[in-house]
Amino acid sequence: SHDTAMTERLVAALESGAGVVRMDPVAETLRDMAASVRPDLVVVDFGGSQAEFDAGMLIVRALHEADPTRPLVALGDESSSSMVLAAVRAGVRDFIDHAAPVEVLRRQVGAQLDQLRRAAARPAGRLVVVKAGQPNDGEGLFAANYAVLEAQRGGEVLLVDCNLPSTIAG
């Protein structure tokens, strides 16, 4: 961001939850920084003018090309639906109004950081294979019921039935 006041508000919003590094908004500099520092979250200031918006879009595209998994958040004019839509299509996770008070910045950026922490703490997936001695010996029904129970417990489940074309799980 070129806006020092915006950066100061962001630092105030995240004073106890995250470190803020202010970078010159040049796509090449940011791409190099993102590759070497590996920040958890990048906040791009789209400003209020069309020129600032265009510069923000170049930065988002450059960062997204370098690492499509890097979480990006945009600051800009939330009342401009075309700006919000373009930023989201370019790959930002959230769009925060440039004029938002410190508390709103804290809540919205904090929610993004919390989501990243939860994703990092999520246990690795596991593979469960259900098979039987004879085809259609009840293994499809058992697998389907097992998948439903796991999903009800809050787990993310993918059921792959390899007993096609005829299956009980279907």
C-alpha cells in the first residue's frame, strides 16, 4: 500500500495477532518477498482510484500466478460491486472496505487467519478400504453407512465405489 494511514490502521488491528510487513506495491518485489518470506496472508490495498485498483489487480495476478494457494485479501471500495467482483475473480478470499474501522479490520483479517490456523491443524486424511470375498456381499451398503456416520461426526468424506456397474452403495 502507498497509504501509510491504512497500513497503520492494519497494524493497530493486528497488534497482538500477527506481524505486519509493509511492502512497496510493485508486483516483482511482492512476488520475491512472498517466495522468500512465505507470509500466511497477503493484504493488497486496491485504494479508491481506478489507477490504484488496476495496480492492485496486477499485484493480485502476479502473486496468484506465483502461488495460487497463497491467501489474498483485498482492501478497497466495497460499494463498487465491479471492483469487488473483479478482485474475487482474480483470486482474493475476502474484500474489506478501505474505510473500515480498526475493529472491522481486526475481525475480518482475524477470521482469515483463524481459518488458516484451523486448516493447518486439521489432521491428515485417512483411507479406509472396505472389501468382501464375493461381489455385492454387503460391502457397498456397509461402506455407504460408514461414510454417512463419518460425515455426521463432522468429517469430510469421499466414498469411491469400485464395484461398478452394479452396486449396493448406489
